[in-house]
Amino acid sequence: MTDYGFIRISTGSQDAQTQERDVLKVSPGAVVIRPDTKAASASKGEQLDALDAVIAKLCKGDRVIVTDSSRLDRRDNLTSQVET
């Protein structure tokens, strides 16, 4: 089982170090993923390629840990968010 911490920053008020600290507090051995998507808008899906790359690595029992679900997906369709 591997835990992946997904870190995403889209505004100046968000802090990657704080997100990473919070992920590692929950899972000290987590593999931290910092996509090269600075200022990537979740509402526009600009982080989805990076998220898809993490999902492609997942094996049964693995987890993706985020500090806030809006770091992953902010589409209005909640069913699509859950499917992702």
C-alpha cells in the first residue's frame, strides 16, 4: 500500500508547504506529488493531467491524500468528482 499526497497551488494564498505538512501528518511515509501546474485552475480542470498520472500509478489499497478536495476537482457535477 502506498499513500500519495497530492499538492496543488492555484492562488497566492495557498501554501504547498502547509499542504505537504498536513499530508505527512496523516501519513508520514506518503509519496508527495507536486504537479508542475502552478496556478492551475481546478474549476477549469487544469490539474487533471497531473491527477490522471497519479491515478494511473494506483494499485489496490493505495490512497491519494489531499488537504482539501478542491485541490483535486471543482466541477459542479459531484458524480464526476466521485468517479474521478
